[in-house]
Amino acid sequence: MRKFAFVILHYNAIDETKKCIESVRALKGQEDIGIVVVDNASPNGSGKVLQSLYSGEAQIKILLRDQNDGFSRANNEGVLLAMKVFAPHFYIVTNNDTEF
């Protein structure tokens, strides 16, 4: 169980997503933080690149969606995955261009 789950919506912009992830990883209390990145069917394959980059890290889960049907649905799926994997007390839902 982790206290916080960050759900990051990703679409194409891999550099911004990596910066967002690294800013979360720079926060104190890493043992209490889980990260779910939701790739909203990026046509440039960047979701698969992220999955490959972070595949061995228990703190980070990458959700690859097969279609982009909007902001809300993608975030809802990310929250459901975070709930299942991390069982957090709090969720922080954000876009990939946010740095903490």
C-alpha cells in the first residue's frame, strides 16, 4: 500500500512525461508514492518506449490504451489501475507537462 498515487496522462510528448515522472521521484517519501502513466493511444509509439524504460520499477506502472477517447476516460482507467496496484489514500491526477 502507498499513501499517494500520481496518475499522469501521456500523449506523444515523451520528454515532458519523463520530466514529470522525475519531478515526482524527487519528492520526499518515495516509499509512499506510486506512479501510473496512462498512454492515451499515442500514435508515435512513445507509450511503448515509456513502458520499456520503466519496466523494472515497481513504483511505476505504464497503462497502454488502444484508443484515445478522451481525458476523463483515460484518467479514470489510470485511477482504477492505481487503486488495484497501489491502494493509495490519495490520488493526484495530472497532465504530463506538470512538474512537482
